[in-house]
Amino acid sequence: MKKIAILTSGGDSQGMNTAIRAVTKAAINKGMEVYGIRRGYKGMLEDQIFPLTLLDVSGIADKGGTILLSARLPEFKDPEVRAKAAANLKKYGIDGLVVIGGDGSFHGAHYLYEEHGIKTIGIPGTIDNDVAGTDYTVGYDTALNIILDAISKLKDTATSHERTYLVEVMGRNCGDLALYAAIAGGASGVMIPETESSIDNIADVIRKRRAEGKLYDIIVVAEGVGNVMQIKDELAKKVDTSIRVTILGHIQRGGAPTAFDRILATRLGVRAVELIEEGKGGLMVGIQSEEVTTHKLSYAWENYSKTSASDYAIANMLSL
Ligand SMILES: Nc1ncnc2c1ncn2[C@@H]1O[C@H](COP(=O)(O)OP(=O)(O)O)[C@@H](O)[C@H]1O
Ligand SMILES: O=P(O)(O)OC[C@H]1O[C@](O)(COP(=O)(O)O)[C@@H](O)[C@@H]1O
Ligand SMILES: [Mg+2]
């Protein structure tokens, strides 16, 4: 009988629980024995490994966070640390490992396969959408919708006080959350790390908007661009509107996953189990043009080059 384990690693994202449920149910359905690992690679190293049952994953498809808990273990970059963690899995006779996490977690899964032959399959789970080989990561859609809800609320108060709001959103070095929140939220400007932004341009747009009689401005700033307070100070030198900063922070990582994220997590979870059943490892699953696809884990970072130049142009064109 095949034995597989599941862990969640890095920043949690909405839909991780949905993926855990899908993997567990699919694997049990195929006659596999399933183990959960608490606290990501840290728990793998510290032997926090336990049998996962159908009851454990019952009723969690709509819950944010991760029942397996998540952690970051920088020491996992050390091959000796990985060897100790891999030995723990082998102790239980576990040969397949589903890693739900982002680009960092996929590095760890890649090395476990290359160095120790553990059949790792990565499911992209991060709000950042910074993984190549998938159009969307699990959690991104939910985080995007949280940002849109926040922008709507900020528009109300911004209008009442005729203010300019700088809204900082997460994403590490990826501007997807900011760019698509700006487009869907009808923002007056966006700053992303992939494209050089000019405060002068933003100031220009604000002045034009005000000249047209518009009463508010919402500028979405990706965290990867830099310090939003400094951006505020620079902007304040160029416009005479009252400026406020809202940093959305970890609110973006919580709450119930959207239908999109639940369906995505479920499809990817089931495919991950099928791949292990086929004896495959060192792979990631993703969604590309509506189809579930597989790539080598290293594809996730080696091919990462989301430029989104045309969508950036659209966001700017509609900012006035
Ligand atoms: N280069 C690497 N080699 C091995 N393990 C890594 C590497 N980078 C990250 N990891 C592991 O993956 C964990 C999660 O990575 P992180 O970048 O924080 O989140 P995410 O997986 O969501 O991108 C790290 O704490 C570490 O344990
Ligand atoms: O939760 P922390 O440690 O404050 O980390 C915040 C970071 O985690 C994220 O929410 C998710 O990033 P990862 O998926 O790479 O862990 C980033 O958007 C953000 O920069
Ligand atoms: Mg990441």
C-alpha cells in the first residue's frame, strides 16, 4: 500500500485546507495511507507526523488557514537538515509527499526529490501568484477579492473627505495582486515592482482627476515597490490633496476561500494524488488555460517572468 504525506509551508493561503481535504480524500479513495505533517518542513524535521483520517478533513473546504499549520524553516536550505527530515519520512515508509506552498516551498520539495528520491508533488498555495507553471495560485483569487472589498470601503470615506488613499497590498516581489485589484477596483493609479513607476505621473493623474471634478483617488501600491510611507511623503510634495495610507496586511490571507479557489485547490489536489499513484515525483501541478497541467518543480522559479505590461497599460489608461 502506498503511503503519502501532506504538508503546508510558507505563508498560508485560503484554499490550503480545501487542497488538504482533496488530497486526503482522493488518496484514501485510491487505497493509500495518508499522513499529515504539522508546521511544514519544521514538523518534518521534528517528526510531527501523524495519520490523517477522513474525519480530520471533514468540513474544512470552506475554512481559511491550514489545519496542518504552517511555518518557515530557513535552515531547510542546508542539505544536512533536509537529510534528517527525509529520514523521518522514510522511517514511516512514506514515499510520496504533497507540498502545498509557494516558490520557496517548491525549492525544498525539489531538493527532497533530487537528493532523497521522495516523490514530491507541489500544489501552488500562496496569495502572491508568483509561481510559473500555473496561471493562478490557490488563495490569490480570495486575496484579490478581499482587496477589492477594502477598496470599495476606502472609496466611500475617501470621497467624503476628498482624499487620496495609498493602499498597500501584499505579493512580495510580484505585482499581480496590486495590478488586478487596480483594474477590477477602478483605481486611480497602481505601483508594481515589475515596472518603474513615477511619482510625478501619479501626481499628474491626481491633478487631472481633481480638475475634472473627481473627489477621491485610490492608488494601489504593491509591497514590493518599497516603503509606502516614503512614497506618501514624496507624493505630498507634489499634490495638495490630503493623503492617507492604508496597509491591508494579513487581512488579505484570511477568511473563506472563494468558489474559484476551492475548485482550483480540489482539482490540483486530486491531480497531485494521481501523479503519485503513477509513481511520479519532483513535479508541480497548475492550471493553465483552464487545464490542469504538470511541470518539473524547478519550472516554478526558472520560468517566472510575469510582465503583464499590457494590463499595466490598461490600468493606467483607465486611471483618469
Ligand atoms: N532555496 C531553498 N531550499 C530549500 N528550502 C527552501 C528554499 N527556499 C525556501 N525553502 C523552504 O520553504 C519554506 C517556505 O518558503 P517561503 O519563501 O517562506 O514561502 P513560500 O513557499 O510560500 O514561497 C522556507 O521557510 C524553507 O523552509
Ligand atoms: O506572514 P509574514 O511572515 O509576515 O510574511 C508576509 C509575506 O507572506 C506573504 O503573505 C505570502 O508569501 P509566501 O507565500 O511566499 O510565504 C507575502 O505576500 C508577504 O510578503
Ligand atoms: Mg513565496
